[in-house]
Amino acid sequence: MKIKVFKSQLQGTSPTQLLRRAGYALIFDRRLQQESFARRFGRDFYPRFHLYVQDFSDRDYLFFNLHLDQKKASYAGQTSHSADYDGDLVTQEAIRLQSLLPAVNSNALKNNVINTDVLNSLQAELPVIEPKKQSFWSKLFN
């Protein structure tokens, strides 16, 4: 799930600082020479939220590319793994991350011109989902 973040929302802090405050740790993949961030659920490495920052130096926004890693790659030499790119947990985490950012005023949104390249056309808007209220017993058996 892609989350669009305006650089003005960061209020002078870096995306790294914001994500560290949100509970994410920096990961550097030496093989790919790429930085990413992870937020674990507990002591184990998996499952975890995994996030890449796509920063465009010539634009006034960036993307947080968020997904949920279910487990480590099963086979030696494989980089693919079980990941959820949408779903309730990913949506709730995206809403939590957006709640840490100050709101963008409507004038900034109107004045923002986005080039329509492939990445931007594939960007999905984050739906607002109210959490479902469940009884104590249904939480135990679902």
C-alpha cells in the first residue's frame, strides 16, 4: 500500500526520524544497496511491517510503500516471501502512520501538480475504514 506524504507534513524532520518515532527500525540490504524500515510485532523477525521510502527530489511529496511480511523466504537464494500489500492490518498501520502526520491544508492539495507517470497512476488512495467492533467471545474464536 502506498501512502503519499507531502514534505511539508514532515515539518523539517527526515522520513527516517518520523519512522523511528513510529517504532520502525532502519534496515540496510547490502546485496541490493537499499534502505528500508521494519516494525516487528514481537521478539521474532517475522511477521513484521516492512516499508520503503520513495523520495523524489524534484517533487514536494514522497511515498511510503508499506506491506506486511508474513515470513522469511522459504528457499535458499530466493528473495520473494509471503507478503500482504493490502488488508486490514496493513490498512490500520497506514492509518496509524497518517495519524502521526499533521493534516495538509486544502490549498496545498489544490496547488499540487502531479506528473502522471506509471508510478503515480498506480497509486491507490488510502480508504478510511472504521475498525469493526467485536465482542470478547468473537475475538477469541475468529
